[in-house]
Amino acid sequence: MTWFTENPLPPVLIGIVVEAMLVVALFRTGKRAFLWAMLGLAAAVIGIVILERMIITPREEVKAALEEIRLLVETNDRQGLLKRIDSNPDAARLRNQVQNDLTQITVTEATITDLRDEDIKFNESSTFADVSFIGAISLKPGRVPRDRLVFRFEVDMIKKDGIWIVSAADYRLPFGQ
């Protein structure tokens, strides 16, 4: 049932198809019951879309957290970014790497170019996520030979106090750039 809570398109498309069949039935028979069925179906589809928007799944939470992290990178907010990395000793290398990288470069744009739903894998309790995606950053010219770099990110995220934070991450050039 995950498709229902993450994408309103299937219920809307099904509603449109059934609504079209009801329109045909209304014109063929002229019975008022089909008009009421059309109104009821339209109300049901609207209700389903509203319900879908109200339900926030763990996958949507992880995507939102990654978007927040992307914005922190794009604005060069090193302190904000470090707050989104777990404080456990296992993440110390990542914290140091991020701090070092962001002192040496200035990011002008950060994008997540390839993140599909199937690239986010959860444990049974949905408190740990393993995320794999491709992202790109544009840099202020100067300290590095290229002004745009594409990376393959492998990120482990954990939900602590209702917030998804990075517990481990690896980023590397994916295409031998």
C-alpha cells in the first residue's frame, strides 16, 4: 500500500477512468443516479488526495531531510551541516571530512540529480535508512580544477528525536572524472 501514501497519481488516474465510464453511462441512459455517482466519486478522489498529502511516510521524511542537507551545502552553512551529522564517534571521520572540504571550497549550487524511491532502503522499524544517489555541486572558480563535480553518495541515516540525521556517508566521483 506504499504507492497510495507516496503518490496521488494512481488514485487520480483510476478516478478519471471510472469518472469517464460514468459520463458515458450518464449520456447513454440519462439516469440521474450516474450524476450522483460522478459527484460522489469526485469527492472521494479529492478526499484520497488530501489524505495522501497528510500522511508523511518515512521515505518522504528522508527525502525532505536530504533536501534540507542539500540546501545547507548550497548555502555553505558548515555549522548547520555538522548538526545534521550524528555526533557518535563513528561519524567523526565524516564530520572532519565535511568540515575540511567546506573550508577549502565555496559551493554555488548543489543538486540531487538521481534519487529514486527504490534507492532508499529501510530497516524493519523504519528508523535507519540506507540511501544511494547521484548529486552534483558547482563551485566558485579558483581552488579546484573544475567548477562542477558529480558524486555518487552512499548515505546511512538514522532517525533521532524525530529528525533524520546522517550517521555515515561516502561520496566519490562515480564516472572517473
